[in-house]
Amino acid sequence: MRGWRPATEEALYGPRGFYRRPEGPAGHFRTSVHASPLFAGAVARLLRLVDETLGHPAELAFVDLGAGRGELVGAVLKALPAEVASRARGYAVERAARPAGLDHRIEWLPEPPPGVAGLLFANEWLDNVPVDVVEVDAHGVPRLVLVAPDGTESLGEPVGGADARWLQKWWPLPPPADGSSSADSPPPAEGPSPVGGPSPADSSSSAEGLRAEIGLPRDTAWTSAVAALGRGLAVAVDYGHDAGARPPFGTLTGFREGRETAPVPDGSCDITAHVALDACALPGGRLLSQREALRTLGVSGDRPPLTLAATDPAAYVRALAGAGEAAELTARGGLGDFGWLTQPVGIPDPFPLPDPPPDPLPTQEEPSP
């Protein structure tokens, strides 16, 4: 048995991994990219805002991180006006092989291209960066959860080192008695001591069974992705949670053929866990909901005026269909609750948004019907 992180790495990206299968992710779950072309159109408008902020460079990069089969990057390039499209270059970053028939303008890479100027967009990528899982034992000590190929679990060693420090700062186990977050507190001192552990004031029995996912690999992966961008904007879109509302029993789950299933690390299903986007954020980054982001980029679920039905019935039907798709992309309790983490690199923030408190991050992936 081994921890969930190495088990998931092999199950998703190994020679027989889930993401190497010919049907690709779209064969098993539905993202915003698959829900409506309005999503790619909004991302294309964001790329144009980045282009303006960059001063219209000779080469404008769009980096699709975790590109699946290249659906988003292809649609974004097609949505650009001719003047911008002539300077645009698409990069699809994915471990799977390049699909046949992909637009020749798209370069297929295993890692983000270094030093480019433009927009790096990671749609539902961080949730598939594998993480380890911990669980509090009967003595109140968080221990690494070990897993067999059939999904059977057992508890391993106490968590220590950098993983323990991450948990103490971002997802303390047991949680603070007053319900407050420790995200703004300094990390614990260096050393191998496990996070948590019983004390005279602890109630070990009440904490037993609490779980968390150690998000440190995602923080590192996002920092590395942002560092690859020379100038521009990096955006991570994912479902997740923040320090004020961590789920007490974690979020690790599986998806197969559009349905949620038990996570089994044998390559037969997607294995995913929600993202602590607040922990990933770098200085200058901003968190907002997909609902806020898309509405700012012109995607609204508002119905077209009824007067249009009288003057141009066909246009009204098209507008009504578009409003329905926009409503799905921005819906509360659904895709609209996805979190957007925006990170300017070497430029002012090109996203013209106010700074209200962000909406709560989502608690459930949107499966395909």
C-alpha cells in the first residue's frame, strides 16, 4: 500500500492511466468548455484584454494548461478577430499524445513554454494534481492514508515536515475549537512533529475520522506554471473550498462515464479532489467566482427581450438558447460557483473587476448528464 499521491499519479498518468485513454476526459465528465462555446468566447475576450495590456505584442500566447484534447485552445483561437488571430499562438500542455486533426497552429507540449507573453489558462487542471490524504486516528493524530490498487485504505505514519506545516497553516486537524481559520497564522516551527495530536484540552474521539487533502503539491505546481509565463495573466479555474469552510471529511472522489464513483487507483476512473485555491494564490493574485468572471466578460443568463420574438423570431430563439447556456455557466450551486484565481505577471491586472468578498467556492464537481 502507498499514499494517495503516488497511487493517483500512476492511475491517472501512468502507461495505462486514465488520462491516456483514447476518449479523453470529455468521455467521463463535463466541464465548462464542453457546456457551451460561450465559455471559449469569454476566454478569448480575456485574451484580448491581456493583449491590450501587453501593448499588442508581435506574438500573443494562449497556453491551455491541462488541455485534454485541445478543445479550449482550438475554440479560443477560432473566436479571435483576424488581427489578433494573426499574432496568436496556441500551446496545449498535456501529458497525453497529440490528437489527430488538431489545428496546426497549436503546439502540443508536456510542460508550459517558458517566457511567453499572453494568457496561461488552467481549466480544471489543479484538481488533477495528485495529493496525499490524511486522517485523524483514535488518539487525535493525523496520519497518512495508504491505499491499495483496489481502493482499500489503511492508516500509515503520522504526517510531518513540510506537509505538516502546510496542514497547520491551511487545513488544521483537528480544526481550531473556535472554528476560526489558521491561514493567516505563521507556520509551525521546523521539525518532524506531526500536525495536531492530543493535548489536555483535546477531544480525540470527536476528531477521529476527520480527513484533509495536503494541497502543497498544487501550490508548487501553480507557482511553477506562473513562473513559466514571461508577462501576462495566469488563471486557474477549479472547484474548491477556502480556509473558512474546509470540508471535514475531505473531497477525494472518482468519476467514470459522467457519474461519481468510489476512487480506485487502477486507471479505470478519474481521481480528483477539490482545490484550496486560497493556498495556491501568490502575492497579487485574486479569487473570484466564475459567475463574477464570466459576467464581466459578457456572459449573462438574462433572457432576450420579448420584442425580439416579434421582429426576428429566429434571432430570438438563438438568443434564448444562448441565455440558457450562459445561465448554466453562471448558475449558483453549479458551474457558476467555480473559483477563478487570477495572477498578473509583469503587468497591471487586466481584469476590470471590483473587489467584493468572493463567493464561496463550490463543493461538487459538475458531472456530465
